[in-house]
Amino acid sequence: MSPEARGLPDPLRELARERGRLLGELGVVPGDVAWARAEGDALASLVTPRIRLRLPAPLASLVRRLSRALR
């Protein structure tokens, strides 16, 4: 059951409202693409689980080398 259905405020919506109000006071407008991207990333990071896989050592080493090569 969602927080709204139980009569409780949704904490993410409250956070988004408060952040929007504060950023608006600072002069940031919703049409600002960088602001919109940063706001979306910040809120998504609160609800996206961070899953780290434990890879076997040789495979982890290969992944690290490949990521360095792609930089």
C-alpha cells in the first residue's frame, strides 16, 4: 500500500517540492536543462538500489582493465 493510500505524505514528493522551492528561490528555473538533469539524478539515486556483484578475481581484473582502456 502506498504512503498516500495510508494517509501519509510521500517523502520523495515532499523532498522534490522542498528542493524545487529552494532552487526557485536561488533563481534556478525548471527550464534549465542542467538543473532538471541534476534534480532527476538526485531523486533517482534515492530509490535506485545499488547492487555490487562480487566477481571472481580474474574477471574483476579484466573488467578493471577494460574500463581503464575505454577512458
